[in-house]
Amino acid sequence: MENIKNARASVVPETEYGVYVWKLDDGSYLSDGDDRVLSINSRADDLLRMSKLQTVVRSYGIQEGRPHYLPDQYKVTDGEYESMRERLDSGWIPDPASRGNWSEDI
């Protein structure tokens, strides 16, 4: 029984892909005035993608922060976002490609 008390759960991503965002020192993510977060599609620990993101951030004169990886996330266009919003407001799972959405079709 000792081992059960000390067991730890870990999160396993559904895919190997995600996005890097720029996390500022205050914990917020760098975004524009319309709350669009600066991000780049990537795999975890992709040094080239992190470097590209840092180059863009520095070009805006921002010296604080660091790349932060969000697994299983991806970028969407404004149109895709609006469509997801409509699905959510209608009681559906917002992302039609979501694994949770598959059960709605069964």
C-alpha cells in the first residue's frame, strides 16, 4: 500500500504537436490589442521554432519573457474561432476535430 500513496499522475499529450507562445515575466502571454496571442506551431523542445519566436519578439523591442510550450494546442483563424464560438453557444463541442466530438457522431 505504500506505493499507492506515493504514486504520481502525469499528463500525456494526445499529439506530439502544440504551439509556443511568448510568456511575459508577469505570467501573461504576449498578444495584440484583440487578444490574439503571438504563437508558432511546433513540437516540444524545437530550438529553431523557439529562436524564430524570440527573434520576432525582440524585433518589437520586447526584452522580457521566454517561449512557453502549450501541448495539443494549435492556431486558428478568426473565421475558425467564430465558428467554434457559434458551436459552443449552440451547446456543441467547439472544435469539430476534437476527440470529444467523435462521440457526438456515434
